[in-house]
Amino acid sequence: MTTPSLTLSAIAEALGAAIEGDGSITVRRAVHPSEAEGPGDLALAMDRDLLALLPGSKAVAAVVSEGMELPDGVAGGTLGRIVVKRPRYAMAGLLDLFERPVHAEPGVSPQAYVAPDAVVAPDASIAPFAYIGPRARIGAGAVILPHVTVGADAVIGEGCLLHPGARIGERVEMGARCIIHPNAAVGNDGFSFVTPEPGSVESAKTTGRVVGTNVLIRRVNSIGTVVLGDDVEIGAGATIDRGTVTATRIGNGTKIDNLVQIGHNVQVGTNCMLCGHVGIAGSTEIGDRVVLAGKVGVADHVKIGSDAVVAANSGVGTDIPPKSVWMGYPAVPRTRAFEQYKGLARLKRLFADVAELKKRLTALDGGPVTAEAAERQD
């Protein structure tokens, strides 16, 4: 698909940005300054390192940040510039304008399997080797790419995009404009098992000792489902378990990164960001606009309040209040975590001071002060 030409004025209007120079210049691509091939390229130079590359770039149009001083030669070399206030936010808008949509053939491919009682919107796209199960419903404008499976009674909302290898389980409900990346699995059975008598895990939790024995492990079936709100995005290889009885729920606008694991019965609010390798155990409740950085682990039945931020590699084992920043293993409030880190950094000096004090005390007592004696004291 060929990207249409856009004038700098049209791009600036879409971004709410200012124009310097010739706004009538037309561009077809947004590129790194060093990769510009000619007048049709728009150089993205919104940080200082990229701005320094503009004098040697072949681009005659650029996007720059407000308040940055242009290097020598830029004013004459770039005949038009778009000036933005918030570079990263502007980048999101720019990439929307220059988006390259996935290739999707209209209609249902004869090489796809669609159950006779499934309902597929006329303008949906179902690629070869996709599977649409009994009574599934595919909304208007949805795109189902190759090797996707949609289970029985699942609902795929309008405008959804399911990338190759995505697995949507039975009865899963998906709102509008969701994006499911390759090999993500939504609607797996939960990891839920029980022993006839209290087993090793239960005794370890209550007493700190292993008393029980797991002679028999019985599976607890998951008869619930997963419900995704509108504009949810699920990264490649991520997995979301269905609820035991009701539903695991992901709120509108929440973005889930690659290789994230969400357990059964978890409730995630709106506009959350769960970064790569996050693992959330069953029945956890996460509020709105929560950010969990990479490799955060959350224990079961924990509650995390709205607008909380948890730093990377943290282990969350207790409830977290709203609008707070936690970090560490186990996770604690940020201020306390820094106090702990400072204390650890001071340990070496503390040990040296204690050793010196021992030597002095030994000398005062009239005892030996040799290195061997001091070492025995340590």
C-alpha cells in the first residue's frame, strides 16, 4: 500500500503543531535523518542527537522540538519544519499519519474455516487457514489474519485486528478495536488445583513449615471466560486465563506487553500499562491507569489502587494504595526502598568501622592486637 503525499501544513494541523518555512512541501515518508533519500522524506529530528544530523541529511523537511536551537546549516538545508511541543506524543500522531496497515484481503478466504452458524460481518476479513468456531461472532471491519483460531461462542468486536497465531478461547468477549499480537492466547484455563486435605502450600502459608503432603492434585475447571474492553492491546506471546466461574476482565484502553501472564479471575482497570514479563497471579484486582514495569510479579488476591506505579523487577505481595510508587523485592514504597538501598551501600564501611572498633577495644583491654587476633574477633 502506497502512503499518500501530505503537506507539512496538513501534518502540522493534525498534530496541533507550528510551521516554520514552506508549509506547502509534500512528503511521503517519515524517516530517520540519516535515512532520508530525497525531498519526499520527512526527517524526524526531535531530540538533540538527531537534530545534529540534519545538516548532512537529504531531507528538505523536518520535525523538530520546540525550544531546541537549530545547528548551523539547518535553516538553509530544510526548507520547512514542523515544530512540536511534546516529541513522544507527536511521534504517536505522526506514525498514525504514515501508518502502513497490515495486508488483508476483503471477505472470507476459501481456505479459511468458518462454522456454518458463525456470524461474520460482510466487511470483515478472514485470511487463509483461520478458524472461526461455532456461533462465534466477528464484528464489522475486523481483520483475522492467517492461523488465528476463534473458539465457539467467542465475540470479536468491530475493527479488531488479530495477528497470525493468536488464540481466542471459547466464550471470550472482545470489545471494539482490540489488537491481539502473534501467538497471544486469550481464554486459557486457569492454573487452579486442590488437594483432598491441606497440602504443602497451605501449610507453608499458615505455619511457615511444610506439614501436608500433595498425595493427589485435583484440577479445578475454569468455566468462566475473559472479557476485554474496547481498545485493548495484547502483546505477542501474552496469556490471559479465563475465570474460574465468572470472568477475567481487562478494562478499556489497557495495553499489555509481550510475554505477560494474567491469571484467572484477575480484574484489570482502564488505561493500564503492563510491561513485558509481568506476571499477575489469580484474583488480583488492579485499578485504573496502573503501570507495572517489566518483570513485576504480583501475588494472588492483592489489590493495587488506581494510578499506582510499580518499578521494574519488583515483587508485590501486599496491597498498594492509589497514586503511590512502589519498588523492590519485596515491593515497598519508593522512599523506603531508597533508604534500604542506601543502607546496603553503607554496609562495607560499617563492617570496616566495627572491625576497627574491635581492634581498639582489644588494645584497651590489654589483649593482642595482631592481625590474626583481629581476624578471630571478626
